[in-house]
Amino acid sequence: MQGTLHVEGIKLIGGDEGGGDGGVATVDGTEEGVATFTNCALEGNTAKDGGVINVEKSGSAIFNNCSLSQNTGSDDAGVAFVTGEASSAVFNNCTVSGNTGTYGGAFKIINQGNIKSQGSTFNGNIATDLGGVATISGVESTATFTDCLTTNNAASSENEGPVYYALGGASLTIINPRDN
């Protein structure tokens, strides 16, 4: 997707990219790609990287008050795969539950990508390898989680980041985590 996309108040179920990236959308920043989802339910979507969305080449995605559940990234990230310098995804007051991916049950951030979440709940996300909620990899890749609740997230091994896994010089910041 290039240009601007604004989606509000809809339910998107069962998007399947058939082995490609972004079950609902790929946001390509080379043409100032920006996608905004507000008060949406995104359920049961599937893709290779980013069961819901793939953000690349300085693209941007914003999710406000959305439910993202039962999405699958067959390689990476059940919800969002964010790659490339200045590529970003923001999740404000979202419920992210029951998603699966090999690296990052919900999110994978690489190659200077950036993700932020404020006031969101992460429950039951599963990575078959690293990071039940998120895998963050590479120098200048960043993830910030503020006022978020995490419960029952898992990775293949307790040593492989059942909630978050950061490697290769990536930055992970957790501010004011919420209790049950």
C-alpha cells in the first residue's frame, strides 16, 4: 500500500496473503505510506511476515482502540512485522491476544524499525521460537511499551523470552508495566 489508508469501526476476518507479507496490508513508505486503524477488530488473518500488517521502507501504521486476535505470521510476527529505517507502528489502547508467529507472537521489529504501545493488553500470544509478545533485533531497532499489561504469553523456551526478546543491539524499554 502506498499513500494513505484510514479504516474505522470495521471487523476484518480471515485475510490471507497466500505466502506474502501483511495479511491485511503492507505499508510501503517509499510513497509516504501511512495506515491508521481506529476501533477495529482484526481477527484470524494470515501472512508470512505480519499476520495483520507489514510495515517497511519508512512506512507508518497506527492502531487506536483495536482488537487484534488469532492472527498468524507463518515466519514472523502474528500481528506486525516492522522493518527498515524509520518504519514504525503504534498501538494505543489495543487488545492483542492469541496471536502466533515464529519470531514474535505479536511483533517483530528489525533493521532500525520502531514500535510503541501505550495502554495495551497482551494476552496469550505465542512465539514458536523467540519473544511471546515481541522480538526486537538489530542496532537502532526499538520497542517501547508504556502502561501495558502482559499475561500468559509464551515462547518455545523460558530462556527465549516468554514476553520480550531483544538481541543484536536492539533497544527495549518497558515503562510502568500494569499488574493483573
